[in-house]
Amino acid sequence: MTESRPTVNIKLPTLEKFRVMNATFPKTREIMEWKQSGKKVFGWLCTYVPEEIIHAAGILPIRITGSIQETELDDGNAYLYVNSCSFSRSCLQLGLRSEYDFLDGVVGGSTCDGARRLFDLWRQYIGTPFHHVLTVPRKYTEKAHQLYYQEVLQFTRHLEDHLGFKIAEDKLLESIKLYNESRSLLKALYDLRKMEKPPITGAETMEVLNASFRMPKELFNSWLKDLLKELAECDCANTGRARLMLIGSVLTNPDFIKAIENQGGLVVTDELCTSTRYWSDPVILDKNKSLIESISRRYLNNFPCARMFPSDERFDRIVEYIKDFKVDGVISQIVRYCVPYSHDLPLLIKKLKNIGIPLLALDVEYGTPGSGQIQTRVQAFLEMLEVKTK
Amino acid sequence: VTISKNDRIREIVHAIKIIMRMQKAQPGFRKSEEAYYRMLSNYFNRILEAAGKGDFIAAHTVFFPAEIIYAMGLVPMHTESTTWTISLFTGKCDDMVSKGIELGMASEICTPHRGLAGAYALGALPKPSVMVWSNMVCDNTAKSGELIMDMFDIPGFFLDRPFKDSRNEIEYFAGELQDMITFLEEQSGKKMDWKKLGETVAHLDKEIQLIREINELRKHVPTPFSPLGFLQLLTVDYLFPGQPESIEYLELLLEELHQAIKEGKGAVPKEQFRLMTLFLPPIYLMSFLDKISQKHGAVSVVEPFFTFWGEGRLDPTKPLESIARKSYMIPEARMYGPMDDRAINSIKQCAKEYKVDGAIYYADVGCRHSCATIKLFKDILNDMDIPVLTIDCDVVDETSITPGELGEKLDGFFELLEDR
């Protein structure tokens, strides 16, 4: 293992396009152009919301996220109280400050306390013409799948009633194919990160991931294809003192990953609801099931959030990624008051200890760029990993 | 199964015995009070006895349908409320909470759950035979079971309760209940007594009806029910759902309230302020709160999330569907379901019908789902010209607020109400 720092890549013009787009979110040029063409934009609050349904209705689904950087959350604190996670507070703050005033609808899920309260207060104080909250079961049983299918059906009917037209089957199929293409492109990107010297860093990957839920999928796929081409052609190669996996709560600030990589760690994979938990599993088309049921099954079976039971499903996937990406150590970043992940931590630490993988647990606020204290702890963690591998 | 010397259950039983003896010596000691403490004592004695004999104990989380455990002839142990009861009767929770942190539980996890895990790790509670839990009421309850299963290497069952109350969701939940019964049958070797479950549901329906009748009497001015008596109504459903002893207690209480109204007796010498209580006050300060309420003539007359049951009746011929429906009628279901117009209107209805002068919002710093609605409920009540006092506290952590601090806040609030 070398001790060189990950190089900052200047040979990837498409990455720059992703960066520029993310820097102007929520009111990006791409979203504003969509709106100006007379089409609707819906915000979604959790990865269990089936985007394909919204997309098939001719609406642009985007993920509601908070401020790019850690910031004062005066409005968020006043409306949601300080013991809601800073992600929810940051999202609400942007909403209250009219940053999302272009939204025509908001869709949430009963996924965690933070997400459902964010939905409640959004509906009450911000308001958009359409609101819907889906019940999301916490199990993967056949009965749970049937319930979620009914929920997704109900959501589809509600949306159709609101729009005044039926979502056509062929449109739904097109959306499924488009989103699956996006997933397979992201998988191709992640496969590059399995290399001994990946051509893209963790921080750079985060820019791509953020863009994946903030822009029209058609455009995103085209940009990502360009980026994959650039990555194949450039001589980019990143190394680090240790190969790391980043897990835990929601994260959108690439500077946080940069802070880790600046210490010499190379983030080669992750388990975040803004990364693998968002894109990893495709919709599997089954001729014995309706398209909507295929979609609902994908969302409930997708890489699980810590809210799901049993937790071993999530833990086993993490272990699988550790092996596939040859991970030396895991960094868990949990946004304060993110209870599902906090509860899982003691059990996960035990599980990883059994396979000899150390875990560094960081309590963070959403949007943090990685403070000096975090950098010091990462530095110590990397030293420990180096000693371990000697 | 061994009982630790550090056993807090034994301490609870001992404390209840002393309280009962002291209360009995007081003039005007009510029969309902005696029935209440007796059933509380029986509850914890039953756990002690089961632990001693190695009988099957099913530990369960808050709002879990313990009526099923009772109907199977098994011994239930309510986890969160046991932590609260330890705090209430022994005042010793700090070591349990600290132990929870030592186990790796983040400080933002609420103290009842940190304390619970800590209590088990300390051996302060007997080892359960199984852990059964649900996602009612929050992420903490949903996530608490697996750690306890791991800690004791015991089997468990997670009961997935859907968010909304559509027909599909009620059917799903009834199916979950059936699966849970199968699990308990396999683990305990005991079969469900369906006749008994039907009777339990009939009792449950009666219990809810009695609470509704009691609530009606609480509308009376002056209100006849004690300032913080609502905690007893809450405990009835937490610990004794559908049990004959809860019916006995509620019937005695109802009779006493009728009598008090007939005699023109209020719960406090001079009723000054009729309050709405939002969420749980610090349990360890209950006697202090009682004194201050008596001093100011302040009485909690309605608690939308604890005692104000939703509409509907239960059908003993459809026990599982009824228990599933009950989970949506529970007052706190308003908090763990969608915060829609139906939930918001019930707050307005309570404020109006109970002639509320002010509301106290106990903002438990560990409770995310309740604190996130402080602003929302304040706005709703303020629009009705009802002032709201928010008190930052913790339900069991004694370091969160002292009696002095709490007294100062309440004195100030009552002065404000008086000025109005």
C-alpha cells in the first residue's frame, strides 16, 4: 500500500459539469429549464419512494436534500426542534426559505421519524399542490411485499387523480428501463472502484451520486456515459494508505469524503442512502407480475436502510461489499439523532469484528465538511489500519 | 433463570408496598387507588415469580398488544414502562442509563431505551424468554429488540405495524399478529386460548368505554380527577390491557368520580387552571408536580396522546382484527400515524371540549417524534388563544431538570394564566 494522496482529477470535464450542477442545487439550470418547458417537478424524501411512477407521469422527480454545507439551522430548529436530525432540519429550512418553491408535489414514506416529521411539517407550513406519504413495511415477507404493492398502487391512483390522466403502461416500461440503465451505469462506475488503483476518488464519486437524484435521468445517463468514457481513456489512478468503506446516515457533502481522502484514506465504496442504497438494485421485470408490482418489489428489496428488520440483511450486504471492494476498514458516519443507525452500531461493530474489519464511528451533523477533530480521528484510524496490515 | 441481587423489580414491589401502607393511612384514601397499587404490585410480583420458577417471560415494548401474551397464559414484561416505574418508585436509573452508553448506544437514543438495555446488561431485570417488539411508537421501539436478543441470545419477533389505517394495512397487521402468536406458541409450547382472547378483547372494549366515560366526567368543572391521575389511565392500557383487574380499577374510579361530582368536589381545593398535557412529564418528579398542581389549583383535564381514545369499538368475534384496529385507536396513534387534519383536529377538539386554559408540552429531549411537533401544536393552540409552556426535560434522567427549575417555569406559567 502506498502513502500517496488521492490525486485531484482535472482530466474529467464531465465531472466538472456534475460539480457545477450540484453547486447550484436546488435551482439548477437543468431543473429550471424543465419547469420553463411547462412540466412538473416533484420532490421525494426517502429512497423508498418509487421514482419511476413519478417519471412515467411526465414529472421530474428530484430528491429533497439540505444545504450543501453545514450551516446555521435557525428555521429548521424552530420548526422541527433540535433533536430532529440535522438533515431533516436542513431540508425544511431550505423549504421554508423558498428554495424549493418550484415543486409541484412532495412524496414521502413512513421510513423514519425524521423523514415522516419532515413530511408533516412540509405539508403544514410549506405546502405544495400534491402530497402523498407511503406506508413502507419494515419486513421483506411476501405479505409485506403485497402491502407495499397496494401502497404503490394507491400512490399511483392518487397521482393519476391529481393529474387527471392515467399513466400509460408503455411510459412506465420506458421509465423502468431508463432508471435501470442509470443503475447499471452507476454499477459500472463502482466496478472501476474495485480496481487496485481506481480512476475516481470517493469525493469525486459523491458528485456523480448527488447529480443522480437532482437532474433529469435522461441527461444524467448521458453525462455518466461521457464520464465513464473519460475514465476509461484517462490515466487516472488513485491510491491510498487504506481502502475504506463509508457507511451510515445520509451524506451529500463531497468535502467530507475529501477530508478523509486528504488524510490518505481512499474511499472505494459506501453504504449510504445517497449512494448504494439509492441505486444498487434494478427493477426485475417478471411477466407474471404487473409493472407496478415489479417496481414495488424492487424498492422494498433494495439495499436496506437501517429501519428494516432483520438488520442482518443490511449487515450481510455490507460484508459483501467489504469483500468485493477489498476494504481494509469501515468509517461509519451517523448524523446526530439518526436513531436507526445508532441502534444498529453496537451489533454491526460486533459483526465486523468477527471478520477482522475495524470500524471508526463518527457522530456528525449533516453537511459537515469534516472538521479538524474528524480528520485527527481518521488519521489515527489510518495509522491503526497500517499497523494492522504490517 | 436467576434473579440478580441488583434486582430492581423487587425494589419496585417493596416501594409499592410502602406507598400503599402510607396512602391507606391518609384520610380519604380511595378504593380505586388501592386497586391500582394492588394490580401494579401483582404485575411485578408475577414477573418475579416467573423468573424464580423459570416460567416463560415475554418482554415487550410500549403499545405492543400484551393482551395476546395474557391470553396465552404467559407473563408479559413491559420494557419501557418498567424503566419508568423503576425511576418512579426507586429513583435509581442513572446507572442503567450509563450502562446503555457503555454498550455503545448513542446519547441521542432516548433514556428509556438506553436505560432498558443498560438494565438488562446490569442484571437489574430478569432475563426474558423472548423479546417481542414493534415499531409503535418510534424508531427507538422499532430498533430496540435486536440488541436485547443479541445480549441474551434469545429469540425474538418483530411486529410490523403499518403507518396508516387502510383496510390493507389493518389486514396486514392482523396477519403479523397471527405470525407472532405462532412464534410464541413455538417458543413457549403453549397454545393460544382463542376463547380467552375473545374474552380479553371484550374486556378491552369495556376498558376503552370506561376510559371514555371517565374522560366525559373530566370535562366537568371543577374536574373530579386528580391532577396527574392520567398516568394511571395510561398504565392500565400499558400493563393490563383487557384484564379483569383493569376493569375493576376503572369501574371503582368511575364510581368515585360520579360521587365527587354529585358532592361538588373538585380534584384540587380550588380549581384555577384546566390544562392540556402534551407528552410525559419527568416521572421522577411526579410527587413534586402533584404538590405544585395542588398549590396552584392546576389540573390536567385532557391528554390527547395518552387518554383521549380514537373512535371505534372492538369485536370479540374478530379478535386479531380488533387488536389491529385498537392499535389505531390508541391515543398516541395520533403521533405515530400521519399528522394529518384528523390528528390536528383532535387537538382542537380536546382544547375546546375540555375548556382548556393552557397547555404544558413536556419536551423530552430524547423523543424526536414528539418534539418535532412542538411548533405545530403551539401554533394550533395559540390560534385558539391557549398559551403553551414548553419544558425541556427527560422522562427518567434526573440531571435534565431539577425540581427548582421545573417549579420556576410552572410558577411563571401559572402567573401568566392568572393575569389573563
